[in-house]
Amino acid sequence: MKQVIAVIRDEAVEKTKHALAAAGIKRVTYLHVTGRGQQKDTIRVPDPEGTAQRNLGIHPLHKRCPVSGLDKPEEKEYELGFIPQRMLMIAAADEDIRSIVQLLINANQSGRQGDGKIFICPVVGVISVRTEEPGNLTSS
């Protein structure tokens, strides 16, 4: 038994839920998380309406204008804060892991930086809270 932990873009949650449901995967835990990866300190994004600034927690970098001497925001470069993301956790049998991982990749891959990460961890055991009995993924 293994656990798949995936950190994905917030906007990809519905597509991921539908893909998992279509594959018959019902036991999924979703968490709201924030973080950032390889983007480091800054990110360049087209953001004419300011939606990235509002929704992603990023802030315009300021540069001093040589004429006025005042700080003015750069048009497309932003200081990267922590980005709202979703973490999902799925415990599954070893033989199902490859198909689950491929499903997650297909549902979340956009080719842009920040598509997410998938971690696969061994599960040592499962204990039912209700009955206190050791169990497996098929027990309720």
C-alpha cells in the first residue's frame, strides 16, 4: 500500500476531481495549502487586470523612475509570496499507483512552472478510528 500526495494548482482542483471520479477513485483528502517551489523570489506573469496580484498573493516589484525619482511598479514582474494551492492525498494498492500518478499528471500538466509535485510514500499500516482494528483500503 502506498500514499500519493500531490500538490496542485488551485484552479486545477475541479478537473482533477472529475478525472479521479471518472476513474472510480473515491477516497481522496483535499487540503488548502500555500507554498512555492522553484519560482524563487520573482515571477513574470501577464496580469493586465491585476488578478494574479489579488488571487495569488503576489506583489508588484517597484523600481525608481529616473525622471520623477518615485517608485513605480514594474508592469509584469512580481515578488512571489506563497501561492494558494491544494494538496490531495490518496492511499491505494501498489498496483494502482502508476495509473493514479498518470491520471494526476494528465489532469494538471499545463507546461507552466508551478504545475505541482507528486510524492509517493509507503504506508506502514491503517487503523480504523471507529473500531480500533487494523485494516486495509477495502475496509470501512
